[in-house]
Amino acid sequence: MTKQYAIDMAKKLFRENSKSYFVIWFPDSNEYAVMDQDEFVKNKDELNKWVVFSIEG
């Protein structure tokens, strides 16, 4: 997933669900992923440095 697509998806999901979403960059594969707050909190310590975008409600 591209960076812009992941950001747009996070915004769309936020509007639909009113939950916080994070876009995470995985440098090994150069891929981006969208995670909701529940999923992000479980791995916050290791993922926090790779957050490129967040939208919080």
C-alpha cells in the first residue's frame, strides 16, 4: 500500500467509525499499513517510531 493511499484510508475509516487510526511504515518492506487504536496500543513500544500519520478521535 502506498503512503498516500494508507493516509486516505485512515481518514475514511475515521469518518466512518469515529475511532483513532495510525499509518505505520515498515522500513524492511517499504510498505504502509493502517491500524486502529486497539491494535496499535498492543505494539505501541515497537511501532511508535514508525508512525507517519495519525488521526485521533
